Amino acid sequence: MKIAAYALAGMLVSTAAFAEDRAGWPESFTVATASQGGTYFAYGSGWANLVAEELGLSGSGEVSGGPGQNMATVHAGDVQFGMTTMGPAAEAVAGLNPIAPGLQMTNACAMFPMYQTPFSVTALSSSGITSVSEIPAGARIGFGPAGSTSDTYFPRMMETLGVDFERRNGGWNDLGGQLQDGLLDVIAFAAGVPVPAVSQLEVQTDVNIIEFTEEEQTKILEEFPVANFSIAADTYTTLDADARSVSMWNFAIANCDLPASFVNAVVEVIMSDNERMVNIHKAARSTVPSNWDKNNGVLTWHPGAAQWFIDNAGADIPADQIHGN
């Protein structure tokens, strides 16, 4: 609370200063998100509107293929901002993004921490599937948009756990409809919680939100760049206890060539009042200054963002991790 109050007070001064220092600022901006029905679209469109309102610009969220595509479009400067999970970000920086193999996407810079993406499994209660081990051989599993974090990692996780499946892709809303219509057996979600599509399913039908066993969780932790996570019982009406999961951190990214004053002002709007962000999406409870360190050196920091966290969160960001140094 003290950090938020301090930052909010500082915003009044900083915004006034930036009003006289807007050289190079775009008149409008776009935030690359993911498919409709997923957390990225709701969260990203929300903070785009908030920033646009606070800074007097035109800005909006844009449907995209998710983290991998967002790294590519932000790197290329096709959009100003985007959002990514740290696994696909690391692959893109290393030149392993399937969109452009061999291209090291180093012009997409870290801007601010968002939240953790839990990996969770949902099935209709009528299916009788209550655990990963009960998923039948050949099950039709929806893994989200092609190239998304879910589509990149969840199939590998399922294979690690010995699940035999048919892989299906699509937007989260579409996959939710297919699950209801009996065209899918399971949806494997990787998205901030609550996932809008799951919340909608709960309203319309009975679902099982399936947690990993301790043994399954351990196997996944050994094989993938994820951490322990529990989906709180109050996240969904279906849950009556916390659900065991794993998660991957998400960061907002900015094209590294954007003016430092512009990115600094954007970060100030987002980080200065967490309550406004939580009103956009509950996952934003983790969108706080102290989580700056969740970048873990994966992405180079945008100078404007790095300066904000150094000034307001006591961030210890080495100079060689700031773009342009």
C-alpha cells in the first residue's frame, strides 16, 4: 500500500512533467493480446484503455495469436506493446520463435510484471473425467490458439504425464463452445485466473476443474520452466478447495525504440493504483512493483520502465540488462 500511495503521489508530478516532454510519443498505440475469451484479451484491452484515458491518447487491445506472435510484432514495431509469458519470451530472444526461426527478437523489452499463468484442465462433469489419469486415450483436447503459451507447453506436459490425445486449436470462447457441444473432451487452459471462458462455462453447465496430483506436479516442475501454484478455491464457484497447479510468469513488453518518457509514463499509470488494475481483472493482484524481479534476466528492460522500477520499487537492475547500455 505504501508503494502504491507513493507512486500515485509521484504520478501527479511525473505526468505534468511528461506533458512538456512528449517528444516522439505516438498519437495512438496498440497492445497485442491473444484470443477473445482468454485472460490476455480482457487484461490487455483493459490496461490499454486505462493508459489511453490517463495519458490522453488513443489506444486499444488487439486480438493476436498470443505470446509468440506478440514477441514478433513488438520486436518488429508493428505494435507498440504486447504481453508474453517468460517461456516463449526466452525462446524468442534465443531465435527459437517458430514464427521466424533463427531471428533473435531482442527489440521487445520488458515493461512491467503482470501475473502468473496457471496451467489447468477443465472437462464437463458429465464426462466423468475428474483427474488427468482419467483422460481417455485419443481424447480431443483443446489447447488454445496455435502458438500460444498453452499450445506450446501443455501438449508437452500431457505427453510427459502419459496422456494420449488429439490436438485441437482455437480461441478460448470457441473451444468452450465445442466442449459444451461434445466436440471436445477436455480443454487445457494456460491463462490468468479466472479464465473468462471457464467462468462462462460454469454459468451454463456443470464442469470439473481438474488439479494435478503431487506426483504429476513434480514431473512437470522437473521438465518445464514453471513454478508451483495453487488456484484459490474462491476463483471459481466449482472449486471447494484450492487446486494444485503450476504456473509461468507473464510480462508486458514494449518495442525497445519507444521514447523512454512514454514508456515510463505508461508504467506509472499501471503501477500507481493496483485497485484499478484488479477492477480490470483479478489476476492483476500480482501486478505490483515488488514483482519486477520475475523477469529473471529473460528480457532486456526498456530504459523508461527500468527507471520507474529503480526510482519507485528500489529495483536492482544491472546496467547490462537495460536496452541501449
